[in-house]
Amino acid sequence: MGFFGFLLLGLIAGAIAKLILPGKQGGGWLITLLLGVVGALLGGFLGGLLLGAPLQDFFSIQTWLLAIGGSLIVLLIYGFIVGRRATK
């Protein structure tokens, strides 16, 4: 998968993760892109480490599930950090 394909995957995975999680998450499209790309990297890393299933092709369901799962994890961590900072 190329660089721009990976960015597109991260953007879409981050947007899907924001739709899946309840509540209002802050950040615009740039934060969504960054969280999605980091989430796709995390999902690929964890998938390869734990399941032996790395990110492969752009149109692979395995790639999308790992990227969305990683984005959910990153978005939860981001919400926890930003939520704590806002309450101080």
C-alpha cells in the first residue's frame, strides 16, 4: 500500500472510529487524520504481533478491521488525555 493510500485509510478509519464511539470527541479533520494514521499503525503492529495478521492491501477487510480497531484504541486514549486536561 502506498503512502497516500495509507493516509486515506487512516482518515477513513479515524472517522469510522469517531462514529462508533459514543459521546463528542474533539478535534477536526486533521486530528481525525492523525489519530487514524496512528491507529492504523497501532492496529497493524498489534495485529502482526498478537495475531500474525499485518496490514496488507487497501481493499482487504483484515486491513480495515485492524486500522479501525487501532483507531478506536487511540481515540479512547486521546479522549482520556484530553478529557482529563479539560477538567483541571
